[in-house]
Amino acid sequence: MTEKDFVPNSYKVLPEEGRVTWKAPSNIALVKYWGKKPDQIPANPSISFTLDTSATTTTLAFRRKRRADSKISFDLFFEGEPKESFNPKIQTFLERIENYVPFVKDYHLTIETSNSFPHSSGIASSASGMAALALCLMSMEKQILGDITADFFNRKASFLARLGSGSACRSIEGGLIQWGGTDSISGSSDLFGIQYPFEVHPVFQDFQDTILLVHKGQKQVSSTVGHNLMHDHPYAEGRFSQAHENLKNLKPILAQGDLEAFIKIVESEALTLHAMMLTSLPYFILMKPDTLEIINKIWQYREKTNHSVCFTLDAGANVHMLYPKSIKDVVSQFIQNELVAHCENGQWIDDQLGKGAVLL
Ligand code: DP6
């Protein structure tokens, strides 16, 4: 598929108004997207677990403009209050996708959004937020254009979400989602995420993700700036081919439930992501002392107990601890006894593999 396939045919009848609500989950990447080309094209392929409880709920209300013009018009409310600081990002997003959802200019949009995770948890809401908004726009398209298949609906929602935030294209459907063209996965695309098409062992199908909230403040360097620093990065080419390689190597690991090999790839990906930050120019560090304390404790715990717990990181200081459901109770004890002390205000979020976005 190409971009052109997402430009709708002309439409004649426009509803006066409407309202739709979607809840979209966050996701955690196993192979990381870090570096991009123009138009939100990833520099390398990635794969993620869709999460369950960490989610954004967005209501989109649309009302026909009295007088047609070609301006984007919207109001945004975050947790019930107007949120001016979000406006530029939404404006850029709507401008970027205008060609694919041309009817937005015929309406004034009211966007109301809220997150399931604590307000300032330091958890990026751009993935779930952009996914929820993209899904609302697709429901709007469905009302205007009539029948579209479920497959096309999800594919275009992912395509639109990507134009808001790259990782958001992996927050539409559940399970394991892959994004970015790569030879080892036929059907993979730079334009949208797809459901991982190969066998996945049951151990991964209810995997747990406990998010240890190490630092809840604003990040010093945004993901967008970080991605851009991969241009002219001395290790970029090596890193990009490593991501292709890791995706290929994950295939038998995911099929066989090989947790030992899984852990090696996932932890290496997390540390490589941060190594790219450490070696960018300008260089930066998003991990905090407690991030490293937690990583060391996870390693010690694994060594001592042989339990298959591992960590991954996103572009921040928080640690995502991944493990099979069968050891949830003992891991929970470990968190209470050893890890909570390293979390800001003792906070963490228990999450797990989810089934994807839902229409409310
Ligand atoms: C480290 O999707 O937040 O979480 O496309 O600029 O919005 P933009 O970036 P974003 O980058 C996420 C990077 C990451 C890795 C990942 O999720 O794959």
C-alpha cells in the first residue's frame, strides 16, 4: 500500500454533527524505534507489546461549520480543562493528515481527552493519545463515507496515528505489533503497524509489564529531538541494521517461548537505545541513579532465583519490568521488598499485554 491508498474518494453527504469515543492503549517497544526520516518514516523497524490498563480515552465531537473555510478548527480539553500547551501538537497533526481526512475542515472539532495513568507519571501519553484521536477520526470517516472494512479501518487509523507520533501506530490493535519495513516480515510497512504475523508462544500472550515510576518530571530531551540526533550519529547505520537483525532473530524466540534469548534481545535493545543518547551530539542521559539501581536489582534477582524477569526502557528514566504471568505473585513480593524504594513516591503501575483499542 502507498500513501495514495489512504486518500478518500470524494464524498457528498456530510452529517450535521456527531460524537465518538475511543480508548486506546499505550505500548512498550521490545525492538526500539529511534531515528526517523521526513514524514514520520522510521529509520528502522520496531515491535511492541500493546498494553492494557495504561490508556487514553478521547471523545471527538464534530459540528458542521456555518460557513465553509479551509481552516482547521478545534478546542482541546485535557482531563476536563482547556490545555493550551497541547494545541500546537494537535494543530500540526491535523494539518499533516488533512489530505487523508479532508472532511475535518468542514467541521469544528471538540476533543476531550484523559489518561488512565496518573497525571504526571512521566509516562508518555503521545502513543495512546494520538492513537485514540486517529481512531475517532476514522469513526468520523466511516460515518461520512459509509462502509469500510475493519482491516482498512485499523490500517488507516495506524497510518494516521503514525503521523501524530511514530510509536502511536503500534497502539491500535492488541498483542504484538510490528512497524517498519523489514525483509524478514512480509507485509511489514513504514506507513503503519501490523499485527505480528508469525507464531507467538502462549507464555508471551499474557506477559506482564510493571512500570516502575522512577522519575515523574518533564524529560530533559524530547523524543523528537532525540530522533533527530540520529542524523549524522556515528553509530546510526550499525544501530539500524541491528534492529533488522534483532527482529529476524526474535522470530524463533517468540514462536518457541525462549525466555532466555528473549531477555537478551530486549535488555540489549533498551541499553542500546540509551547508548545512542549517550553518544549523540549533543549527548544526554535520561536514566537516573534509581534506574540503574533497579536494573542491577533485577539482574541480581534473576541470578538468584532463575526467574525470567527482565527490563526495558523507553525514552525516560522509568523502568518497564517484563515477566510471565505465572510468576506474578513472587515478582510482586520482589517489587514490594526491593524496588518500591527506588520509585518516586513509591509509585508503580501494574500493566500487561492488552487486546487493543476499544470503541466506547
Ligand atoms: C524510545 O513515537 O514518541 O519510545 O514519532 O517523534 O512522536 P515521535 O516519537 P515517539 O518515539 C518513541 C521512541 C521510543 C521507542 C519506541 O517506542 O519504539
